[in-house]
Amino acid sequence: MDIFVLDACAYVAFLRKEQGFEKVVLLIEKADNKATTIIIHTATIAEVYYDFLRASGKLRADNVLADTYKLPLKILSEVTPELI
């Protein structure tokens, strides 16, 4: 099984459908089918939340946060060997 770490730039591109978002879509589809694992760190989630808060307001940022927890992502809050 492949493991990928999702960084803020890639995640924001996915959320905003910017250049390269299709690659994240494919990874999420694979993760949904248990063919791959996508790791995201809570610090990355916070960074993305703050980006949307500044650019689009609290409601949009809150929706992005809620949607994040619905995706097939493995969320880590510690810096583990797996994350590194």
C-alpha cells in the first residue's frame, strides 16, 4: 500500500480546484478504496483553516474544516516516524 503526506499547498489546490487538484482527487479516490493511505498533520489542517479564514471568512473556513474530517485522511497530531 502506498502512503502519501498531504501538505497545505496540495490540499488548498484541491479545495480551490487549482492547478494539480486532480492528483489529490485521484489519491482520495484510492484512499476511499483502501488502496492508499493519505496522512495529514493537524498543523497542516490549521494552516489551511487559517488561509481560508483570511481569504473567505469564518463560515467558509469552518466548512473546510468540517469537510476535512469527512475525507479518508489519516490525521496525525504528533510528529511520528510514519509522518517523517
